[in-house]
Amino acid sequence: MLAAGYTAYDAREASLPAAADASAVPANACVRVKTTGWKAWLDKMPGPGSTPTLHVVGKATTPTAGWKLALNRGILDKALPPTQRFDFVATAPTGPVPQVVTTQEVKAEIKHALPKYRAVTIFCDGKEIATMPVKIVT
């Protein structure tokens, strides 16, 4: 039995938006972001208190403003020298934002890095999107 003013169609519609919203914005929306210009370098500059630091930087272009972007350290493969993996994570905005294409710098660093790396590989949702050699700066 339905309450006054409701139909079976209305009741089903009332439960759909929450489910649709949950699947509309994936946890990692990196596939909706274009990345370019990835670079990696190992800073081994000498000096007091200095430690080898691996730097990774790239540019990410999002379809609107308000995106949160991160480059998270992933696994290190067992090759000699190894390749360091990073996961690119993009979180779409949830509220109203300016509808303007936006480019941001994305970067990460690993302090107390290994003495040498073969390459850095960037992944988006489990798929490789970039691989670059690691330059050594001394």
C-alpha cells in the first residue's frame, strides 16, 4: 500500500539518485585527467645534512577547477637498478566549481632515496600512463 501522494514510480525514483551519485564519480577519476611533461631526477647534491632525494613532477589538466591531485609512492621493482612506481590519483570536485579547464603541477619526492634508479613509472587506476628515465643531479 502506498502513502497518499506517492506512486510506485515515485518510490523507485526516490532511491535512485543516491546509488547513481555513488557510481557517477569514481574514487579515482584519473582517467578523466590528461597528464604531460613527466620528469624524474635523483638529487645527490653534497652538503651538510643532504640526503639523496628522488623528485617526480608532471602536469595534469582537469576538465574543471576544484580537482584534488596526488602522486602516491607505489612499489619498487626488484630490477637492478630498480624502477620506482607511483600512483596518480585524481579526485573530482563534489560541489559547484568554475567550468574552466585547469592545469596543475603534480609532484612527489622520496627523501633518503636509493643511490640509483632505472626509471619511474606512473600508473592511473592500475594502467601505466608514463615511464621516464631518472636523471642524476650531483
